[in-house]
Amino acid sequence: MRRAYFHASGAALAAADANAVFGELADGLSATFALEPAQRGAWQFEIAHLQTIGAALPEAQIFIEFAIPRMGRRADAVIVVGGLIFVLEYKVGETGFPRHAIEQVHGYALDLKNFHVTSHDKTIVPLLIATKASPQQLGFGFWAPDRVHTPICVSADDVLPTIKRMLAAGDAIPFDALNWAAGGYRPTPSIIEAAEALYRGHDVAEISRSEAGAENLTLTATAIEAVVEAMRASGGKAICFVTGVPGAGKTLAGLNIACGRMARDIGEDATYLSGNGPLVDVLREALRRDHQHRKGRANPGDSDARHLAARSPDKFVQNVHHFRDEYLAPDQVPSEHVVVFDEAQRAWDRTATARFMQTKRGLPDFDQSEPAFLLSVMDRRPDWCVVVCLIGEGQEINRGEAGIGEWLRALQGDLRHWQIFLPPHLLGPTGGIDGAMRWHLEQRAQPPEPALHLAVSIRSFRAETVSAYVGALLGPEASAARAVLPDAGQFPILRTRDLGAARRWLRGQRRATERAGLLASSNALRLKPEGIFVKNELDVCNWFLNETADVRSSNALEDAATEFAVQGLELDWTCVAWDLNLRRDDTDAWQARDFRGTKWQMIRAGDDAIGRAEYVRNAYRVLLTRARQGMVIFVPRGDAEDATRPPAEYDAVDSWLADCGIPELRLG
């Protein structure tokens, strides 16, 4: 990706022909891009304004239309001078400074700090310029600990005095601006940001990190692509299992595969399916909002506009249950050649599917598991197809979720002509497959493909060890957790007995477009006295997508989301509220419980493929791995007068967290 459409020293820009600069900016766009009058006018104003600044700061390096890949956008300008990086966002013709514009330029600055390798140790100042605003009272504002300044709102005439004031007051060490600009860019988008960028036609390489996790992601996509091309050429049918640790990019991989195939030949459909209703709803709504935001601004020749013209969010992302219902009639043949099932471990077993179809769809004779039926639907295609199953291991959180075993059993009946591709570890003793099934796969499956396992978490760009730490925290040995505790400077994990303090900490950490939120287990019913009502209906789209000022937004920190609302999604900062449905028992081991009626009840071992107690543990595993930048764990103090909230039991949980190395939150 071209880092900037134009760059020059201040002196060179001041001396340049404005039309020549304009021409370079236009050349940076697609050859078929037709400049709209608004963009033309904005560039003309910016060029003239930056030439004035360049004349006053001849030693500065000025970049125009500087790429911010994670956000799929470009900052209007970046000025590097005197060891400072100024990020400029112009609002030409505007008189005010709306919140969304302030968050936009702040987001650009944070994006550089977090993801641009040569910006990690630099000082960054975001400037929001409303060109018709009256002169502003200039102050120094506030520096965050990472040396990203709070956004400064200025008029056009205020920009140069502001830069000079910051230079005079600062002690930053000058650096080579061209080497800085050429530094590696390692973005880690949220799944919502990634879906928006992929949907617009951006390549996954533009929006994902370049180190081990993203390299694995690229290898996975390449391996799937090879299978698709082989099936297309031979007229065969195949299933690919892609596994990975929480946050390893399975959903990103699935969206990338579906988007890539949709962009190919006419008549070759692909879709991304998930049984995770909240995830589907949030992604669809995010794509709709993003499309509406861009509608009217996109040019006919814009590659984003061309890519969006032939697709709909409802086609790209679908609820697997709706897809299933569409093909209940046996003569219905799916249009899709490539189908990606995200969180395939959540597909229902035969009992759960039959019960649902009998009671909700009026089909008393339905007697298949969800995997068996879905595969039989894809088998109706007369030519070729590929099914990609994304498996989130250790994330089954509801009864009736069958795990990978049900998919494999479905392939043993009438689908023996299907080819099977899987990662090596599924054939090992810890792969979650019984011995008989492993033997069957060894005889039938294609040679194991290592690229089909995503082993590195890329959800958190600040700490790769969060998933391992959460696994150890939910295990039997506190020492094992302490050994892998993430660095507090990179990914803070704190504990508190004060929910108000947790909220204050989250508000203090969240900046720009970052998101924070309260999380709690769906059976954490005794958090009600703390004001956390897990049974309240949550509008996940508003919770994940609305602005901070909206009380329905996660950033308002009023409504708590459960594991069902957040699985597959993420926030930047979280507060996980802990209740006694997962407590430390008298032997100092984890014990899972249900709250029924007026008291807690132990969960007994049953005949489920995955024990009910494990669903509770997995719920906390999901909640504790949703944060991208840091989290605080809230443990209530309880109430000695309330038999359902004994203080000693909450104290035991808090003590365990302390033993696992989590420090207490202390606000200054």
C-alpha cells in the first residue's frame, strides 16, 4: 500500500506548483476514479494551507493523504517536525468540532501509535481543523502516558501557531521522517472493522499484522484456496476444518474466504454462516451503517463502490439457522459453491436439532443433527462445493452444541465421497476426537495440513499470552497462571471489589473510537444487587455500534453483555463481573453451579458429550478473552444477610485471582 499520495519537505512543498501537487494526489487514486467537486475543493484548500505551513517550517516533512490501513482510510495530512508527529484532519467549510470528527482524528493518532512500528516510541499530536471556525483559545491540553496528545481543535489560522507552541514546549528528539514513514505497519482490526474493510474489497494483507499470527492467517487462506481450486477443477466436494485458539483470526479467515470468492466469477456464490445470532446481527448492521455512511460519497469509479455494487450484507453474512430453513425442501439446491461455517463447534447435535424442528418448525419426523443436514444440503449441488468449518476449541457454551465430533460422524454415512482436510493436532490425543474416529480419519482424510490451525492469538495486539493466561486461571494451579501473566504495561489485568471503580477505570482507559463494556455470565443471577441484570434483553447492535453518548452503547457501561452476546466479537477494554456460578469449593478447586429459584445448585456430571459444568467454565473463558487492550475483573463483596451471596465465597474467588498474579485496582 502506498503510504502517502504526496510527500515533500516544507520548503519543497511551499515552492511546488499547486496544480502539480494536485495531480500527484489524483494519481494516487484509481485511474477510473472521478473526482467529485467536494474532494477537489478540499484538496485545493489543503494544498494552499499546507504550502503556507511549509514556508514557515521548511525543515518539516509533510505527507498528504497518509494511509491508516486498519481503519481503511487516509489521514488528510501528517507533518513531522522537531521530533513531533502532527496528524491533521481537515473539515473544509465546517464551523464546529463534532464528537465523531474529534474521535476520527484521535483514532488516526492511536492507530499510528499502536500499529505503525516506527511510531511506537514517538510523540503524536492530532489536530482537527474546522476551516470556517473562529480562532480558538489555544492551550496545551493533555498527554496520555503513551505520548499521544488529546485532540486539539483549531481553525485554519490556528494550525501554525499551535505547531510552533508545541515545538517550543516539547523536548522530543528529531528523527528521520522518511525512515519513519517507511516503517512496518502491523494492524489488528476488530472483527467489525475487518468485515467492513473486506466487504469494501480491501485485501486481508492490508488490514492484518505481518508477524507470526497474520502469516499463519495468510497460509490458512492459501491452503483453503488450493482446496477450492482443486474441487472446482475436478468437480469434487470437500470439507476443511480450521481450528485455532481464541482470537487467532478464525472469523477473519472465514470472512476473507467468503469475500474473496464473492469477488470472483459470476455464478460462483460464497457465503459466511454462523449460528451465533448476535455476531451475524452486529456484522450485518455494521456493514449496512458503513455502506449508508459511504453512500452518496462514493464515486462510480471508486473500487470500493464497484465492489459493493453487486452484493448485499444479507447475502455475505447469514444466520446458519436461516440458511438451514431455506433448504428444508429436498428439491432446493443451494446457489453457493463455498460455504464458511463459523463457530462450527456450536452446531446442534441430533437431539437438539430434532427437538427444535419438531416444536418450532412442525416437522415431527426430522431426525438429523445440524451438521448432517447442512452437509446433505451442500451435497445437492450437481457440480462441486467446499464447506469450511471454523472450530473454536474450548468455546462450547450451550447445551446441544455438539463440537467437531458431530461433523465427522455426519461424513461417515452417505457422504463418503467427500474429501476431508484437517490440521494435524486433531488426530492427536488432545484433539477432542475419540480413538475410533481418529482411526477412521487416518484411513480416509487427506494428509494433515498444519496451515489449517491458527495457533497465535491476534485479537490483542498488546499481549499474545492472554488466551494462555485465561486457560491457566481457570485451571487447577495458580502458579501456572502467574507464570504466563501478561505484562501489565502491555495488557493490564486488574481486580476490584468496587464496580464504580471499575467503571471509572474503563472510562479513563477508553479513547477515540475504542470500545469498553461490562460483561457477565448468563447465569450470574446474583449480580442483580450490584445493578447487573443479565436477564435483561440486550440490543447487541446498539450495544456494539452506537456512540458513547447513547445510553444503549457498551461505552455507557450500563448494560452487561453475556457470553452469548459477545462470543466471536471483542471490545478494547472490559470489566468481567464474577458471580458464584463459578466458585472455589472447599478443596480449593473450581465448582460450577446453576442458580434456580432461590438458591444455588451444584451441577452434577451427566451424559452430555461436554459436561454442563464445562459450559460454565467456557462461558468465563469467552468473557475473559474478549478484551483487546486490558480488563478489570469485578468480584462483589457479597452480603452476610443474603444466603445466596456469602462474602466468604466471593472472597475466595478474589483470593484466587490474587494468587494468579492479578493486582488490585488502585485509582489515584
